[in-house]
Amino acid sequence: MAENVFPTKGNLIAVKRSLDLAKLGYDLMDRKRNILIREMMGLIDTASKVQGEINDTYNRAYIALQKANITMGVINEIASEQPLENGVHISSRSVMGVEIPVVTLEKHPAKPYYSLSGSNSLLDDAYISFHRVKELTAALAEIENSVYRLATSVRKTQRRANALRNIIIPRFESTVKFISEALEEKEREEFSRQKMIGKTKERKKLEETARDSRRSHAS
């Protein structure tokens, strides 16, 4: 890049401005990356806790369901009468320009849709546990999708920051050095030229003074 730029003061100012912008861009990218990583790590911790609670709740739900099947017989008919969940809504929020999902599940009390007279407490426990799993699953889906999008953005931001730090900024710095050295060399040459002109003028002046002096003595 340096060899393709003509060494002028105007170009030096322009390249220095571009260098400053590149450094500012790198700082902003690095700051964005750090913020995204902090956000992502916080979500990963939360996801681990939610996943653990889901596992525990699933275990409790299936144990209760097995016991209900034993005490009541197979409850497929009761299960088929349960309404489908259609209260899931998805929106989004922005974190440093990254759109991450917000999953909202309409809150409903864990009210059974089966006859209490034809059930028992084991079925109730299974129903309540599966209801809780549904809420936790919606929360986990939001978290895991958010982590994926944040991780993708972190990788892109890191690549851009690396390109600025390792390619763009060194290239501009090299160009600034090239132009500065070329201008300094030009200034030295100009100084030497002016000095030679000054010495030549001084010599001519001395020669003229000497000629005038000889003429005055001759007359």
C-alpha cells in the first residue's frame, strides 16, 4: 500500500486520519466483543442451572407418571384430552446490535383438564411437574438461542478486530512511516539545495566585491 501512495503532506494527513479511525474501530470492536462475551457467559451459567432444574423436574414427572399408570392404569386417554400449548410468543431484543430472541410463554395456573374424581395425587404431581417443565423449556430455548447468536457475533467481531489489528492498522502505520521518511528526505534535500544556493550567492558576492576592489585600486 505504501508504494502506491505518493508522498505528500496531504496524503500523510489523510493516511493518519485513516489510521486513527482504524484504531478507534479496533477499540470499539474489542469493547463490543468483551460485552458480548460477558453477556454470553452469564447466559451460559443460567442455562446450566435451568437445564439442571429441567432434568430434576423431568425425573420427578416421569416417576410420578409411572406410579400413576400403575395405580390408575394407562392414562393415554387422559393425556390425549389435554389442550395444545399455543401461548408461546417470540420477540427480540438487541445487545450491542445483536438481535437475540425473547420467548414468552403465557402464564396459566397448573389447573388440570381432567376429572379429579377419576385421578389421584400421583397424576396431579406428574401434571404439575410437566407444566413446570414446559415453562423451563421455553426459558431454556430463549437462552440457548441467545447464546448461539451471541457466539456467532463474537466470532465475527473477533475476525474484524483481528483484521484491523493485524492487517489494516500495520498497513496504515507502514504507509505513514513511508510518507514521513520520504518527506523528511525531501526536506533534507531541499535544505542542502538551499544551503548550496546560499554558498554560491555568497561566493559570487565575494567575487564581485573583490573585482570592485581591484577596479578601484586600478583607477
